[in-house]
Amino acid sequence: MRGLEQLTGILLIGLGLLVFLLTRPEWAGVFQARWGKAPFALPHRREWQAMLTGLSFLITGVGYGLLLYPYFVGSSAPRPSPTMPVVAQAPLSSPAPFPSPSPIPPRSPESSPPAPTLAAPPSPIPVSPTPSSLACEPEVLQVIERANAAQEAYIQGQGTLEQLTAAWGDAAPEARRQGDRLRQAAQAIRATIQEIRWEIHSCAPVSQPGPDLLEVRTEETWIYRARMTCPPGQNTTVDRVVTYPGEIYRLAAQGSTWRILRWSPGEGTIRQDWRCP
């Protein structure tokens, strides 16, 4: 397209110059002297000469315009068309292969009927203490026995927290903590406590911190009978026997009775634990 425009421009420029020259009277005389006649008879009037001169200028101007047009257009560099920003795409990770399905285990045979429950021989109940070993006053001993009975019912889930608080007084939080620890130990081995028995072997005053205060020391044995499942799937009754040789009770006199202010069970000795035979 650029070569065609340049050729057309050159031809128009030449045509414009030729028209300009032929319209001049002196150049018409040259043509007439050379070839014997003028290319065309130009009327000797100024209006025609001015009109043809203007036409020659117009043709020449159009030719120059076509000739120079590609250079003016080419001088202005075309602006690149806006493109969308290139977003780097993270490589797609190949999907991890699905694990092969595990084979379906064969159907287990019909379970045999449960084996009869084996009961371990119960631990012997400690011999009842002699009256000489119980040096505490009957009222003090009754308060301790009532507290033990309330803790027994709480561990087995038969007593409420209010009953435990009423029997243990200010020492109820410690009694509750000890009971919860025992129940958690049974749950850890999937044992169910079915029966609790306890015995006070001795009770003796230790000190008298105040006129209405009294501290006594007792020796007690607790037996926790529970049922647990032992291999091969048999229910067995086992005992947990714990002896507390030095329990300390601090009591406060309230009229004709006593109230427990503090209780320390001390270190216990496990003579027998929940184990499968």
C-alpha cells in the first residue's frame, strides 16, 4: 500500500506541473515552436489562467500529500495495545493417588455364649477391733462412722453431694476429691464398683489444740469390690484392699456433738488391687 500511494503522489505532482506549464503563455509558445502547435488552445483571459493555475496547485498539493503521507504516519510509533497483566500460575500438583481400599474382613463367626462369671474369693473382713483399741469417745466415733458411710454412698453413686457435705463438714472437699479419684481409677480399667466395706481398727485422741478442738488418729481398712472383664471375655469380681494406718481428724465441739473441720487420710497401703486372676 505504501508503494502505490507514493506512485500515485508522483503522478499527481507531475500532472500538476504539466498543467501549470501548459497554462503559461510562454511555455505554450515553446510547445508550438517545437511541435508546430500548442497542446490546447488557452483562451487569453486572466480568469482561465488563474483557474487552471489554481487547479495545477491543487493537483500538485494532493500529489505531495500522498507522497508524504506514509512518512507522517510512520513517524508516530503505534502504541501497543494494553494487555492484561500476566499472572504466574502455580504448577498444579498432581493429585495424590487414592489409597487402595482395605479388604473387607471376613465375617467373624457367631460369638459363643458368654462364659459364666468367675468370682474371685472375697477378701476376709478385718477382725472387729477390741474395745480397748477404740479410745475415742462414742460421740467422736459416731461422727467418723457417719462420715465414712456418706463417702461410701457417694463413691457408689447412691449419695448426693449435699449428704456428703452434711456428714463431713468443712472437710467435704477433701472427701469428695478422694472419692472422685477412686471412681476414676475404676473407670480407667473398666471396672464397676458394686460393694464397699470398711472397718475402723483403732481411734485415739492425739492432741487438743483448743478447749473445743480435738484431733484423733484412726487406722482404717477399706475394701472396694468391683466387677471387671478379664480375658477371654469373662466377668470377674475382684477386690481392692487399702489400709490407712494414720488418718487424722480435727473436730470442733458443737453443743453435744462434733463437727469435722479437717481430714488427712495419709499414706495408704494397697494390700490387694483390681487385677484379673
